[in-house]
Amino acid sequence: MFTRHFTDGMDGPYSGIQWEYRDISITRPDGSVVFEQKGVHVPSFWSLNASTILAQKYFRGVLGSPEREHSLIQVIHRVVQTITARGVVDGYLVDDEQAKVFMDELSYILVHQMASFNSPVWFNIGVEGERQQSSACFILSVDDTMESILNWYREEGLIFKGGSGSGVNLSRIRSSQELLKGGGTASGPVSFMRGADASAGTIKSGGKCLAPWQKVYTAEWGAVPVSDLANRGDFTVLSYDPPAGRVKAKSARAWKSGVKQLVRIVTDKGSFDLSADHPVYLADLETVVPAGELQAGSALLATSVRPSSGGYARVWLHDGTKGRRNLHELVGDDILGRDSGQVVHHKDHNKLNNAPDNLVCATQAEHAKLHGIELATVGRHVFQLKDFSHGGRSNGMHSSNKFWNDAVKSLAYRHTKSEELHNRGAACEMQKKASASKLMNFAYKLINEGYDISTFENYLSARRARGGWDQSTQKIENAILSRFG
């Protein structure tokens, strides 16, 4: 049972308080204004510091808009009413009278500064569209897997966004002296802590925002309006990382954060809209300026994604003069944890689909084997030739033979050969035979670099383009042509 101690149930929790309106302003040493809100309604016994924190940190709504909170009564009512409603739903407050007593007593305690909630309560509770996050500190657990580590970054980001802090238990992560099963040594917990610190340093409690129509480049779907991303869960974006000195692929999530004041930045390459506190990197790759403080003529860091000559999505940093990397390699390094010496394979063979679940990291031999097995399942192999086969044109199984015009027979034949090739380890056998003729090893390199060598003519063209036309290649061509005509 809740009983009254400070209120009588007749005059309300604010009875007898003298209120006043204050103009709150925060300035820099040079006199420029950082924050200003006029007409802040507070009790006369509240200090200037308490009034300033209330106005700058705890009032919700876009500054200067009618929806912006301006009175302590609004803030207390927002929080207390939400907590009371939860108490009724959960059965702690059994009737309307108990709810009224609880609301009045808690409001009295808060307005007289007899007690106070932590910041996340004032930030989030009762605010439409915000997670009702009220704890000041969270303890996170991380397993020794890349998925768990990346989930730690995401959870910590959401916690910081709501104004809370977190601690983390990293005891399960291997040290930098331990070996990986794929070769090399583990990164160690300290390296992942640096990544978490870098991520946390870009998050300001309350959140930085982009306009809903502003497009964000994602590895999964290309350029997408941020409003669409709010309903898609986790996605992969590009973000400049100063310690690494390059653009990194990072897992992210978008959410709707209500109405906020935006600024428009106009450049020679277009314009974009974002909140005034959103960080913007300058072209020197070091200086970060809030969008609202940018000066006319500032040179901004430019990043673009364009197709490479091999058909891959390529990331260009700083007007294309440095930092050029294929997007699938960035996702492999930063999201999938690619080991040294591994390549990144597109499962669906679409070079522009760089979603993490469409990519796999593999050694060069594993990568070539993947392609070999995929071709073997359709009755082909890496050196399946269009104009000649192992027995030449006289071979009844040659691609020009009328046998292949019978769809039923040819499908049955391919299915049979596919099973035979797969059962006897076709990829391994082909590797041994081709290595003996000095073809397969070089083919691995061509495949890994994105060349199409599905026919022998393509192989020769790729070899010319990559390694030059040399005597050994000419001998290979002459030997095969003399044998197969």
C-alpha cells in the first residue's frame, strides 16, 4: 500500500512552489553560442547549473519547435506518468487511488530534488519512438566468435545511444599469442577493444541522425534511403576509420528517432541532409566537425563506390587518389575476419552482391576447389572447352555433336558425370592433372583475380592480360591445337 507523506491529495505535488522563466545559454570561450533555449520554466530554488542540464540534456523535441519541452513539469509528468502506467499494468498499483498517490508523491520528490533518476530515465522514458531504456549500466558477455564480437559492438552502440554505459567480459576471447585453425594468430581482446572504443567515440547519447530521404550505401542493397533501412535489421555500411587510415565495412542498424532539426550540406558533388551534431570528416582525414559548425569552403572527405574493370564494387577514398579497395574484400576483412592469405568468394557469383551472408573466406586452393565443384555439378570442369574436348571433334561427346541436341539424354549424361566427378573427388583429381601440365596453379590465380576461364580461349586471353604473352604460353597453345585440331 502506498500512503501519502509529502502531499495531501488536494493541492497537487507542485503546490506552494514559486516558478520562474529562465533563458539558458551555453557559450564557448570566444563567445560563440553552443546551446540556447529561452523561457525555461523551473522552480526558483533550482540552481542555474541544474536548469542548464535540464534544458540541454533532458528536454526532448527539436530545439525551436512547438513540440520541444520547456518546463520541468513536462519532463516530470512524462516520466512519472509512464512509470505509473507500467505499475498499473503489472499489478503494483491496484486501483486509481493508489496510482494517484504514487504519481503525486514521486512528482513531489523529484521537483524538490529529494531524489533523482539517472540520465537514461530522463532521456528515454515516455519519449515516443525511443527504447524505454532506464538502466545506467549494462554488463555484456562476448564469446570467442566473430558473430558474438560484432553483436557486442551493435548492442553497445544501442546502449550508448540511449545514454547508458556498459561493461564487458572478454575473458573468452583468445589472446594475440594463440593460433587460428586457418593459420596465423588471433587478433586478441585488446584489438577488439580498440574497435569498440572507436565505435563508441562516434556515438553521442541521444543519437545522430540522417534525413529519412538521405541515401546510405550498403553492401547488401547498394544506395538505399535511410527510412527504408529502419525496417531491415542489421546491414553493412562503409565508415572511415582514422586509426586504420582507411574506409572500413561496419555492421549497422537504423531506427526512427522522432523529429529533429536538420542542416543541409551542399558540395560540388551533391547535397545531403543530417542533424547538426552529426560528425563530418574533412579532407585532411583527421579533423572531425559537427555538421552544424561547418564553414563555407570546407573540403570534405570524399568516398565513392564504383565498378572496377573486373566487375567488382570498388571503394575509392579521397577523390580516388588512395585507399582503393574492393568492397567484398573490406567485408571479408572487417566483418568476416578474413585471415592472411585468404580470398573472398561470392557464393552466388554476383560480384555486386557483397552481403556478408553471400561471402565466404577461403584459401586460394579452397577457392579454386569451390569453382571446380560448382562446375562439376553441371558436368563441366575448369577447362571445359567450347570448341574442342579431350578427344577432339571426332569424340562423340564433343560439344558440337548432335547428342547434345537431345535435352533428355544430355541432362541424364550430365547428371551421371556430375555424380562420378563428385564421388571420386573431381576437383582434387583435376588439380593434380592440371598441375602436372603447369596449367591449374596459374588458373587458380586467374580465378581468384576474377578472370573468366570457362573456355580455353578465355584462359589464353586472361593469361595474356595478366602475365604477358610468353614462350611457355605459346607452347601450350601449339601443343593443344596440334593435338585437338
